[in-house]
Amino acid sequence: MKVRTSEILAGLTTTIIFVAIFSYVFDIPRILPDFSDFSSLIENKKSSTKKKKKQSKPSVRSNGNEGRVIDTFNGVDIYYNGRVANIQGRNVTSDGYNLGLKYQCVEFVKRYYYEFYNHKMPNSYGNAKDFFSYSIADGNMNAARGLRQFNNPSHARPKIGDLLVFGATQWNKFGHVAIISKVDNNSIEIAQQNPGSNNPSRKSYNLDTNNGTYNIGSPYVLGWLRKS
């Protein structure tokens, strides 16, 4: 039996619409869901022809709670952002230092290091995954961030206050960043901003020790950064 092209297209269209509605309602993706500082990429793009439409900004789905403090770690506030694509403008300090887009994950970790450690990163832009450099050996300095970088796994045990970096996933190409808020013998806890509207600001991961190395139990954790 032959299948008409129109029937195939109708089926595909129905599937796409269903997936889009499902994603919108349930705030997919949920695995490390953060759009970080991606608007810096959009801002720098120019249309190649006059016929191309101007790049649209991420839509904001507001429930009136965006910008509300939902947690605090070491005196640094963590804000609710609703859907992961929401942006409330750029946060810049009084002395001109870029903290990032409110209230993305990158904005929190840079604000934490600025307020708690009085630390300014030489490169204050980039997506979450860009905080980790694959070319830097375990324990060496990440010059772009002004922090020492440790790989996952590493010979250095994670510490409270370390900046944890997650890589891209199939759901989130920008990565995710958080601050390690607690370290136990077999686990760590992170404090995070913008994990998704239905996810908590704190999350725990296993910490495995093997032959003097420490591994945080997530395939997406690239490593952690530390002010030395």
C-alpha cells in the first residue's frame, strides 16, 4: 500500500505540534536547563542580507515571581527566573563589571565570586560551558576566569565555594554553572540559579573516591574552578 506524501507531512506536523506543546507546558529541557549568557552571541550577529529578519529575543513567560529571592548562600541571593529562557536584562555593577543576564545561572556564579570573594573574571562573558577549558591541565590556572581549574575526576577534592561547570547536553547546548555549597564524604551539594521553573535551587551529587582521585557523579560535570 502506498503512503501519500500529504499523509506523511500531516503526521510529522502533528508530532511536532505535540512535542512543542509538551515542552512548553512542562518546561523542557530539565537536564541542566540554562541558557546562560547566550544573548551576547545574538547581540554580536549581523544579518547577512537585508531580507533576513532581525534575530528575535527569547520570549519571557512571566508568572510574576521572576526576580524573587528563593535562596541565599553565604549572603549571596539566588533569584527565581521562571522558565529557563527568561531574561530580565543585564546585571552590571556600579564599577562597570558585567555579572551577566538576570537571572541566568552565569549571573549567580559571577555575582557570588564578585560579592563573596571580591573577584572579577578577566573574561566576564560567555556561556556556562565556556567557563571550563579543555586545554588546561588539572590544577592549572584558567587565565580567562582568573581561577584555578580542576578536571572531573581530579586529584583535588572539591571544596565549598568552588564553581562547578556542566557541559552541554542534547537538551541544553549552553551548559550550566553552580556553586558547591556543601561537601561530605560521599556527596556534594550545589547552589544554583535558573535550574528550571520546577526544579530546586539545591541539588546533590555523589562524590566518588578512587585511587586518590575525586569524581563528581554526573556525566555532564566537566570540572570545577577555585579562587587560589
